[in-house]
Amino acid sequence: MHGGTMEAINQPQSLAAVFPDELVAEVLSLLAVKPLMRFRCVNKFFNTLISDPHFVQMHLKNSARNPHLAVMSHNHNGFDFRVLTLPMSLLLKNPSTTIQYHPYFGLNDHYLRWRVIGSCNGLLCLIDRYYEFTRLDSRLLCLWNPATRTQSEFVLASSDEYNEFSFGYDNLNGTYKVVAYHLNDREHCTPISEIKVFSLRDNYLINIQCFPAVVPVSFLFLSRNNGGVHFSGTINWLVVRDYCFNSIITMEKYVILSINLSTETYTQLLLPRGFDDEVPDYQPRLVVLMDCLCFCYDFQNTHFVIWQMKDFGDQESWIQLYKVGYKNLFSTPVRKNHLSSSLEFKSQVMLPLYLSESGDTLIWTYDEYKAFIYKGKDNRVERIGITSTVLWLHAKDYVESLVSTR
């Protein structure tokens, strides 16, 4: 950097005389987090600006235009937890490029202590896998910002053995919350479902009353990625209602259970009317694509189908977004699993991770360690070149941000 430029940066009064504060903030909000963290050390002016809540939100809004995937990784010994933050633009431009791990984004996590349960506004929420063995009356949560390399821990006080956790943002009250699901009394025919919401800012735990007897679809399949999906201030689970162990599961029982993080109440949303009459062999899923809640599933072992809810909450706004034949994706047929109507583990096949704004390009994962890009216009598939230690099924939507973990 030239001497004159450095002198201008070290004299914020001179800088402000040439450029208005609003313009300086707008330009800086376009930068990545790492150089911004360096600027904080230059002088008080930059430190105050970059820490300002309005600037943080401006930067977050700009970062959303450059979406990433946060994918979990471990070393060959399986002991160290790592995160790769992958820009979608890089994956789409050159998927054959092998992406290397950058230690800047690492978390000191020996023996795989943490499990990621959600991502929102550049924050990853993790839960301690082993805390329950030493403190049976509580669980340990961690908010981690990989870009700023900051983290904060919270104690979730409860004696319940929760089966699933999800993480999201309460837009109305401006706080992050964790939703915990517990399936109780599994020895009896009809299970009892319990939902509790934990506010990280206010440190309170509330039980959602009159919760319906439902079982998450992930319980019926072998699923390592079974949390609810965060979208627009809600947590959404694909569930089977009125479930009874060893009973026949029909498609009429499949619904979306949507929990509003602001009101801490729930609604049930119906699936699209064009959904197959038969229960899929593989786990159907909810995902967020193109800023819409989507429902995807295997259709008769020949196609993968994606439905999009154009207007969230409007059950009449479902449209079929994609229907891709497996013969276009794989050189060999997808093996069919035996389907049983009882509660048991089943395989998962494919999970869409990203859909381009044009709707033509999809990033998929079809195995724990494999991901590919499908370009519908050319009917072309490209394998993403990356090390075998990346756990694609645990990938989360991610954007770099300056959002505080406190």
C-alpha cells in the first residue's frame, strides 16, 4: 500500500472530509470479514464503525448475495472437527478444483465434541455431544462465528433427553433460539411429542403447550441430518401425525409442522396435492432453495422431485420445481431399499444443497462424502473435487458475517 493511502487511513478526519461517512461504510460493507477484522486494529474510527450494529446488518445484507456452504470435515484420524466455508460461485465456476482446508476457520474440537445443529446469519450453533455424561440435568450449546473466530457458550438446563435440535432467529424480538424436540414413551403404541424453545439472549426455556402427537420423518429413516429447517423466523419439521408404532403409514399423515419462533406457537402445513400416493422408499426432506421452503422426495425410484412453496404459509402456492430422472444423474440405477410400514431405519439418497437463481443449476449430495453439480440445460453432471473427509450430508447454508455471538 502506498504511503499516501496509508496516511489517509490513519487520519479518519481527513478521510471523512473527502468521503461522507455513509459512503465509507457502504464501501467497507462490501469487503469480506477477514480484511475488516484487520481494519479494526488501524484506529478507533474503523473499530467503532465495524462494530456498529447498523454496519453489521448492512454487511450481512451484502454478504447474503455471496452465499456459501459450511461443510463439516475431520482429519484422517477422525479426531479434529473442522469447517470449510465454500463460496457457491467458486463451486459453480470450477467444481473440479480441489478445495483445501484453511486453518483460519477451524474450531479447537478434539474427539468430535461438538455437533452442528443449525446455521443462521453467519453463526453456527453447536451442541456438546458429551456434556450430558457429566451433567445429566443440562446440555451445553455454543454459538460460533467462523469468520470472526468468536464463540460463546450457553447452558440449556433440562433433564429431558432430547432427540432433535434446531436453531433459528426470532425476527420480531431480535434473538436467537434453539428448539428441542423430545419423543417420549416410545415403548407404548402412541408416542408423546414434546417441544421446548430456548432463548439464548434471555436464557429462558418454554414448553409449547398442546403439542400434537407427531413423529419426525427422520425417525423412520436412517438419518444423520434430522433437525428442523429454519426459514423466515420459523422452524419446520416434516412429520407423521397420529403415528402409532407398527401401524401403516400413509401419505395423508405426512405434514409440515411449522414453529413460529416469535410467538412460540405452531401450525400444520399440508404437502402439495401432487405428491405421490405411495410412501417413498427414501427419506423425503425439507430444504430452503431460492429463498423458498421446498419439499423433495424420491418418486418411484425413477425420479427425484422438488416442490417449492412460493408463498410461505400458503398451502395453495406449491409448484413442482424440478423432476430429474436418475438415469440423467447416475450411470447405474439407484438401488431400491425394502420398504416397511413400521418404525425402522432406512437409507437416504439425495439432498439438494443449492439452486441457482436461474433455476438451472443444482448442487446435490448423494452420499456422505460425495457431491456434484447438475446443469439442467445441458443435462450435465460434474463431480465436486474435494477431499473424502468432508461430510456433505451435514452441509449448512452459510454467509460470512460480523454478527456477535453474544
